[in-house]
Amino acid sequence: MNIVVENQAKCLATLHIEFPPDEVAKERKSIADEFVKHAAIPGFRPGKAPRAAVESRFETRIAEELSKELHRLGVSGAIKEKKLSVLNINRVEDVKFSADGSAAFTATVTLTPEFTLPDYSNIPSEATLRVITDEEVENFVKSLCAQHSTFEAVEGRPVAMDDFAVLTYEATLDGQPLKEAHPDTPRQLCGQQNAWLLMADSSMAPGFCDALVGMNINDKKDFAVSLPADFPIAPLAGKTLDYSATLHGIQTRNVPELTDELAAKITKDATSESLRKQARERLEFSAQQEFENTKRMDAMRYLADRAQFDAPETLVAERTQSLLRNIVRENQARGVSDEELTKHHEQIIASAQKAAREQVQGDFLLMKIAETEKMDVSNEELSMEVFNMSMHSGVDPKQLIKDIKKNDAYGDIRQQVLRRKAMDHLVKHVTTK
């Protein structure tokens, strides 16, 4: 068998495989022998029909089986002889038989990218561990207390910032109701009836709450709000919205002070002191997670910038599709319409492709570290990973194990554990200021 490997860009390679006449004849004879042993032809007992009759009757099937066997032998032989690390067999052309009895075909495969792993013994990072202040703890505690707030109607004065305004309002753009001009605009911006709105700059479009200040109950007011050029809803950026608003009521929120009694309502058996301690611990845990995540991202960026290799396009395409499905699902859950998603499909696809390429490159880098450090996954670690997957997905462990075996997915799970172990090892070599 003659094998020529033609390397191409994006981790692709074309295998040119040729079998000499004697090898083709040998494989054809082996396949024909099996047909002779088992063929059932009228007038003959199974296995007793003349070879010529069997080969004539099953000529097409013998040729098909021969092509399949040459494909198998050719690709597997090329991988072994040329020591190829093949990720996928993308395409196999039909076998072409020549008059001299030889046979040849080509196959396109995706190869594992080859690269030199950069030195990761000392990776610099700008990550800093945020120190939790007493003020942050108190603000967090106040947010917990605010969940037990009471509200009180206000009379005899106009609405002010930090109040809750109960109002009905509607927005128009160039004389057309905003909900008609741009149906995908959030309802809060278009208008609502008897809505409770916290009088704060962050509650609505810039300038909206400022325009309401000074209104009394039952007052009606028309006003304009100019949206900034960097407004997050692109079609409205730089536009001016005209609002008509009626104030129905004013409410103030009374946030209770933290007491042992309230602490016990927020968290069973807690005291004001223990709740503050828990609040600090939660904030510190969150800060630690941010710190570790930043180190992880800096470490992967450091390696990716220095390794410089192409990610296999087939894997990037698969990961892109997976990310796109997640993006669509998450946006639909948030109430984003299909029409709005379609409007921005080019940006969404470009973003998903970029993220997919980085993720695929990161996977290869981590697996290279696992190989370099001679890491392995024990049966106990594999079992624990499956158990955690079961807990996260809500699928019964026994059913999950059946699905894993059915899909032959233990290899993927093992790589998942290896990548995580490699990342944990990598982060140990990150240095911060």
C-alpha cells in the first residue's frame, strides 16, 4: 500500500492511498470466500454452489464489500504508518479501480493541531483580590432587610427621588407609539399602566425620573427624553422619546433595621451578628471566585497568545452551533423575540465563532498540559464526575450511566476531568501583584 499525506490549512490533511494489484486481489478473494461459504443459490445447498456462480450472482455486493474493506484498511493503515493523530474522518472518496487491478482513493481527515506548549512556570496576571469593606457588608445586609420592607402611601407633597411613583405612561417616537414603531422594545420603556417605579436614575431611560420630580397625585405631564448615542438598545440610540405620564400615587419604602428577630426571619436561627458574618463570608467567597476566574482567563490568554496554532475548523463549527443554541435559548427565556434575534444574527454568529475558537484552542492547550504533567483520571474521579453530572442535570444516575454507555461518552467525560485538573495545575503557576 502506497500512502501520501498532503497537509492543508486548518488542521486538515488529504490522504492519497493506493493498493497494488496483488493486495486488491487478496482482499477480493477473502471477501468472495465468505460469500462462497454462506451463499444460498437455488439448486445448491448453502456453501456448495460453484465459486463462479457465486461471484457472478453477488458481483455487486462483493464489489461493495471490497470498497468498504479497502477504505478501512487504507485509512487505518495510513494513520498507523504515518503516525497521524486523527480527530475526525471528514470525507472518503469512492475507490477507483484501474485496469491493471490496482485501486486508489483519497480521504480528508482532521488532525490534532501540532504546537509547542509555552513555558507556564510563571504566568503574570493583573488579577487582584478585592477586599470586602464594612460598607459593602452593610449594603448587602440592607438589601436583605429590604426584602421585608413595608410601603406607606404619601399625601400632601410632590413625588421625589427615592420614592415609588405609581403612574401610567406611554412613549411615542416621531408621533407613533413606541411599541408599534419598535415592537421588541422592553415594555418598561414603551409604557405601562399603574406601574410602580422607583424614582432613581437607574430605573428608566436617563432623564425620565428627573422629569417626574415635582408632580403631584393626579397630575398629567408631557415631556421628552433624549437617549444617549451609546444607549444599549441600538435602534433607539440618539433618538428622542416623547412621554405622556399620569401620576396616580406616591409610596415610600420603609426598610426595617436589622434585629435578631429580623435576622432569624431572613436566615433560620440567625442573629444580627451572625447574619453580618454570613454576609461578609458570601461577599468574600464571591470576591475569591472573581479573583480565581480572572487568573484562569489571564492564564489561558497567556498560553493562547504564545502557542499560536489553528483550531480544527470542524470542531470550531460544532462548538459554534452549540453556543448558538445556548444563546438563542437564553435570549428566548429573557423574552427576546425571534425577529430581534434575526436582526442581529450576523453579530451573534461572529461572537459565537470567536468564543468557540478560543474554547477549542483552550481545550487543546489544557490537554497538552495534562499530557506533559502525565495526569490521569482514576475510576473514583470518573464516578464522582458522573455523580455530579447527575445532580446538576436532575437525571437519575443509573439512567445517566446507561446514556453515557450508549453514546460511548466516557472518553469525553474523562477529557473533561483532565482539562479541569490541568487548569487547576496551571493556576498554581499564576503570579499576581
